[in-house]
Amino acid sequence: MSVGRASRRSLAKLISVFAGARVVTAAGDSELDLPEQAIYYANHSSHLDFLTIWAALPAQLQQRARPVAAKDYWGSGVRKAFAEKIFNAYLVDRHGSSSRRQRTSDSGVSPKGQVDGMAEVLAAGDSLIIFPEGTRGDGDTIAAFHGGLYKLARLHPEVPVVPVTLANLGRILPKGEVIPVPHLSTVIFCEPLHLDPDEDQQTFLARARQVLVEGLAKHQSPQSTDTPGQDDDGSAPRGQTGQGNP
């Protein structure tokens, strides 16, 4: 399946319309000023998440942006064709790495493990789109981050880490649902972060997560009912199995 640049842009527009996505900066500007290469990270509540971020990127950056996606969902059949050939996704095993696992395609899982494989992507000059919660949530809260984001920032300190807040996207295609529900969403590209030389993992991940928490509080439409089990800081404990994203 060969997809030209014009076809990609048409598809990007279609995805943005389908998701009802309004793309802005944290300051409310509609014009994006993004680095040539970045580690984009976002909250995760829908299978539409990486599609929407990819579609929101300017054309020249879209070509080199590789979404990280779960291999067991996107790794076979039509989904695999779309993930690899159209979106150039980097597929990871949500159940963890294995020394026996082999790369099956240019977009497949690195036998070196998730973080080392994604570091190779950055070393090649491409960008990544990742979801540090490691699993889809309810769309209204943000779980604690896994350590992969910190490790990538440590391995490639020259690459800016760009927070992307996704507001209301999980209500279009909620977890467990297959029929989309029309709803306006917002994609907020925030100011890039850089890992401080002496910053430890816990501090950096807390700082990175807080950007998304504040963005969600500002842009997320209120639910008609309260979310049970929610903590005072807006997070809720979840015992779900991670998707393999860092």
C-alpha cells in the first residue's frame, strides 16, 4: 500500500473532521510552532488518540512522526496495514519485551526491547508519539506515568519532549465501544519540556504529567455525573494491564 503526501493530507483532514478536533497551542493560538523532531506524549483514552495527534501535525512533520501502538491490537490484518503503511507506526508488545522476539517489519517491535527500540527511532531522526500511562483510561483522569518517557529523554536530551493534551477525545470512542459518538475534541500542543541534567525520574515524570493534568482541567468538558473513585488531584487509581507504551 503506497500512500502519497496528498493522500496523507486528505486522510489527516478526514480524521480531524471525524474527531471534531480543534488544534491549538497552550496559549490558545491556532498556528503551531513545533520542533523538527520531538517526543510527543499525551493522555490516552481512545484508539483515536494517535490518529488524531498524527493528523494534527503539519505536513512536513507528519512524514517523520511515528506513533507507538500496541502490537496485539494494531499488529494484524487491516489494522496492521493502516498502522504500518499509512501512519508508519512503531508497534510494541503491551505484555513486555522478550529476547526471542524478532523484528517482523520496518515498523515492527525491536528485539532490543521497547525503550531501546524507540531510542533507535529517535537516533534515525524521526519523532515519536507515545502514551506514558501505558493503557487507556477514562478520559477524565490521568494515571501515573511509566518510566519510558524519562528514559527516552535521558537517552536523547537533544530531542524536545512536547506535551499534547487530548480533551474530550475519549468520549468519541470510549473504551469498550465500537460505535463512535459525535463530540467536539481539542488537541493542545504545549511548550516543549527538557530534562534537567540532575533531574531524577520521579520528578521529571511528575512535572510532565502535571502539564497534561492542568490542560485537561482547562479544556475537558464536565461529565454529567461525577467520576467515582477520583482523588483530590484529579487522578484515579487503576489496576489495568499496560499497553506496552512507555
